[in-house]
Amino acid sequence: MEHIKKHHMRSIFKSGHHITIEGPIPAEAISQLGFHPDLDAFRRPSEQQEALTEIADLPEGRIILAHENSIIIGYVTFHYADECERWSEGNMTDLIELGAIEVADEYRSLGIGREMLLTAFEGEQMERYIIFTTEYYWHWDLKGSGLSVWDYRKMMEKLMQTVDMTWYATDDPEICSHPANCLMVRIGSQVPLASEEQFDRVRFRYRFMY
């Protein structure tokens, strides 16, 4: 399927910061910006910036950035699921993973995550997709946030609900391995029923047990 990427931009002014949020961003633009050293939740900052440029180059890949003074201080990634994961088994061209969302420590609590998500879903360009995200407690910054695992889960659910993503049941072993883990999904208004049914089959590999 053709992946339409329509660029959107917004600015926010909070706590003395003038932050630009925009995307989808092309790979060359990502490589020309600096990268905040605190963006290290998944990889070392230099490696994470390289990963973002690689995702941006994918036909389906989308990167939404928050930056200030030419320094990336937050990002959201969208791409197909990894081939070794259950979510790729249905070979669905309209199933896209919200793979990661991260904001540098000093910019948290400014609502930047929410603004990046709103930018990603602005207009109708995501209405043709089922967007899903897998939330695993071991990726959460429990120490830095001071939140319990359940309060962090509530925070992430509230953030994803900004763009109408809701909790979905699944028998995926990784998600079921801890009760705080969850699958959140948004089904676009232009997604055909056949895709919804195929996604249900992917969510429940062992449906006969339920």
C-alpha cells in the first residue's frame, strides 16, 4: 500500500522553553540535528539517532520529533513490527507499531509526549491504519519518575488515550508475563473489516482456549 506522509508542525512555549514539534521528518533532517544525551532509554544517544534515520527511510516509517535550538529532545517512532514478533505474522500492510516514545528528562511534565502524538495523528493520514503499541513495565523509568508500576501504567494509558488508543486483550506471552504490561490499539476510520478480523487472529493465537 502507498504510505502517505503529510508533514505537520506546531510550537509550544512552556517553562521558558520554545519547542518545535513536527513530522513525519525525513532521514536527512534528523541527521542534521543534535541529539539530547538523556535520550538513552533504548540505546546510546548516537545509536538511537541513527536508528531514527533508518526508520524514517522505511516506506512505512514515521518519525515525529520535538526539538529546541536544533537539539532533538523527544521523538515518537512508527514502523512495521519486527519480523520476529507476533505482530508481523499476519503480513498486514495496514498494521503499524508505535514503537517508542521518549522525552529527555529535563523536558518531562511539559506535555511534549502528548503534543508529539497529536502531531502524528493530525489530519486523516493515520485513518487507514491499525496503530498498536506494546507497553512493557521493564521499559518504564520507574526510578526516575518516582512512580509505582501501576501509576506509570495509568500515565501511559492516559497518554495514549490522547489519540484514542485503548486497551485490547491478547494472549501474547510477553504482554501476559506481567499484569502491568498491556496492548493499546487505535483502529482508523478507513480500516476495512477484513483487517480488523485479521488483527483479531494475530492478537489471539490460542483463541480456542477462551
